[in-house]
Amino acid sequence: MGFSQLKIPKICEQCGKPFEAKTVVTRFCGSACANKSGKEKKRQQKEAEKKQTILEQSAEKIAQMQTRPYISITEATILFGISKNTIHRLIKAGKVPAFNLGERLTRVSRKHLEEMFTAVEIPEEPKEKPMKLHYEIDECYTVTEVSVKYGVSPSTVENTIRRNSIPKRQVGNYVYVPKEQIDKIFAGK
């Protein structure tokens, strides 16, 4: 089998430096980058496995916390994803009932926290009809036509198009903008 004379310009996936590859499937500039990439991939895999084992171990504890009417502040931070300072502020304001059973043994009402931090549905606003983005040339003005029709300078027309995000289309030397949107803007002035 003969060697290929190909020299394919590529960028190393590990270090980001350009190099010339001799095959289509080459991903790294050398063995050092390939080794680093392999080690990083193994490290990420170990981290993912570690996170999964922690989740499996804590699933039982979380299930137990969800059945108790009063939980500790640390457990509340885990369950509801809020900071300890927020919980202390709510207790001080009297919004969440809490009982102090001793030093570092403050318990808060899980039921009240659930009521405060449940998802609130926000009603969707009625959607406006979608604006047409592809206009035919007969449905459009050129910038010059707009400036002549409304008696403004071409630069004012360009600024208005840019400010109002009006879609424009260039064909050759002419820039076309939709008649209906231009008429709405300049008729009101």
C-alpha cells in the first residue's frame, strides 16, 4: 500500500493550532495532543460517573425530606435551590414559620416553602401576525422612490430602515423596501 501525498489543512481539536493532515480522519496535530484529549475524555467520564453515584445515593435522602413537614435550612436549600440567606430573610420577615430547637437546629415548614416557590404560570401574550419577510419587487419601493415620495433625504430613509428593522433587499444597485411598512412609518410623520 502506497502513501498518500495529500496534505489537508486542519485545526487540532485539542490545542487549536493549524496543521497539515495526511488522512481525512486525522483530528490532532500529534500524539501529545491525542493523549491529552484521551485523558481529558476519561476524566470527564469519571466525573459523570461520580455525579451519577452521588445522585443515586442522595435520592433516598431527598425522598425522605419530601415526606417530613419540617426540614432544616440546609435541606431547604437543596430541595428548593435557594440560598440560606434567602431562607433566613424569609424567617425574619415572618413569611415562613420556623422553630429553633437548639443551636443550629432551626426547622422550617416545607409546606409554606412549597407554596412560595411553586411555578407560576405566566399567561402568553397574543402573538402578532408574523411579518412577511420575502417581498416581491412590485410590492417594494427603492430608497430613492421613498425619498422623492415623502420629501426626505436618502440618508434619513436609510436611518429609518435601520432603526425600525425593516427588511431590505438589494438587487443590483437598488435597495428595495416593502411599501406597506414604509407607508405606515412615513404616513404617521
